[in-house]
Amino acid sequence: MNTGIQARFHLGRGDFSLDVDLALPGRGITALFGHSGSGKTTCLRAMAGLERAPGGFFALGGEVWQDEARGIFVPPHRRPLGYVFQEASLFPHLSVGANLAFGLKRVAVAERPFELPAVAELLGIGHLLERPPGSLSGGERQRAAIARALLAAPRLLLMDEPLAALDLRRKLEILPYLERLHDELSIPVIYVSHAPDEVARLADHLVLLDGGRVVASGPLAETLARADLPPAFADDAGVVVEGILAAHEADNLSRLDFPGGSLRVGRRREAIGSRLRCRIHARDVSLALERPHASSILNILAADVTAVAATDTPGHVLVQMRVGPTPFLSRITERSRRELAIEPGRPVWAQVKAVALLA
């Protein structure tokens, strides 16, 4: 049985058109990422049935919600999905608990995958149930909105830039709860964002949109590490590396082991054996032909070049390489590439100047 998501939409809106054909996993978080105007929200609204695409098709597992060729279109209110918007749309005249209870009304008792206390605990809002929405912070309101969506027993959760309206402090407050959803939910989540670090921290699968078209779609780490992405994504180029916290070392450092090597990072509080993600920007990776013996850079990794591509910045190139099986990217000047004769197949030493732990 097919448990994935299939989506084919073509929509015209004046000078803009959305034209996508996607096969997405039926579990985990899929991020729709792109710059403003790339079609992320339009695609999400088409999945929800809020935008009806002529000739469109949408199926979740074996259940078809839209197939215009066969005259099938399930209206939004009959689709078992949850939709979380940028602004938490809670009922202001109801308490937080009453807002959450509203989500249960559509679901028969025997069919409820969650009960209110469990969802409130999952999202850390159990102590807020008696309070009015107007007394909550932005992050608390969004957590309540997510809880209400989950209590409606969705088979698909759609999230349209849920952190965009929050300041940095509130974003950092809510991100751990979104990670808990990632770990504990069995339903697929489609997550729209234009924030690269947010996507790198949460997503399993990545869809890159540009001008209403899909320019890449695949597992997060492999897709971010592609060297052939359009120039519009070059400024954000980098990789996500997932590894195991292997040891605490001297000088307030910890060691993160990943397939192919190790990275030294600032001392972590997590237990040894914890899985951690980190993001490494291409601009923070320099290359050398011989291993440096006197350097302040702690992370020096043996790598093999697999591809070289131009960027939208004149005089710069993007170098894709592998450290064992793990892909890395480096952004260097064309002069450096030429003088070092960097080309596919060349062994190099990658010097990682900064590692951003995503936790």
C-alpha cells in the first residue's frame, strides 16, 4: 500500500504560476523551502483544497482527495488535516482549554489518537489551559494552535511558516516542541519556511521551490549538499551533518562522530550517545592540498572532490566533496580553484571554521 503523498498542481495567478509534481514521504517532516514568492504557501493551500488547481491531483496514501480527471475533489472541511498558520487563530472568547476542546468535537471518541492532557503535555501548555489566549506569548499561542490542530485527529499536518511572526526568543522557545512533534508523531508534516536554519533543524525531506517550480526534492542532507542547485540558493549553501555525541574532551570541547569523521564542537550538555544535527555553511569551509600542521582550526577532514559548480557571485565556485559517505560543500574563489587544480576526483583537506549545532 502506498503510504506517501502525491501532489500535482498547476495554478496560474497573473504573472505567477505554480507547476509542481511531487512524491513525498508519508512520515516525518517535509519542508517546502524557497524565497518569498516562490510558491510555498500556494502549494500548501492547494494541498489543503483551499486553492483548487484545474487538472490537479492529490493523494495521501491510498486516499485520493483530488483527481480532477475523474471529477474528484474533497472540500477542505472534509479533509482530515490540520492547518497551522503564521498567526495563531485561537478563539479569543474561549480559554486555551476550551480552544483545544474545540478540536476534539470533529472526532468520535473511539477514533481519537490523542487526548487533551497528553497533547497539552507534549506541547508544554498544560499550565495554560485556564488562561485566555490574549494573555499568552506568541510562542504559547502557536503551541496552543498546534495542539488544537492535533486534537482534530489529522492524517496530515500543514504548517505555514508557524515561526515567522515570532521574535528570536519566541522561536527558540517553540523549536524544541516542534522537535518533539517530529520524534513522536506518526503522521506526515508539510512545513513551509524561508529560514534555512529552521529547515535544517526540523526537516527530514526537502523541497526547494523557485518561481513556482520544484528545483530539487529529496532527503534533507543529500539535497542541501547538491552543487547543481540554482544560483538563487548559493548564498545559503551548506550541509547538515547528523552524528553521535561521542565524548567530552579537554578545553570545554565535545566530539561529534559522523559517518566518515569527527567534529569538535563546544561542550554539550546532552548525554553521551545522543544524536545531534549540525549545519556547516559552505562559506565556512576552506580547502588545502596538504594537511595543515599549524592551524587554529580544529576540524580538518580528509575529503574527495565530487563536483564543482558556478555560483551567482562572480569569481566564486561551489565545491562538493565527500568525507567518507558524508557530503560537504565549500565555497571558494575561482582563483583558488584554479591554483589548487580543484576538480572532481581530487583529494583535499577540508578545514571547517565553524559548526552550528542545531539544538
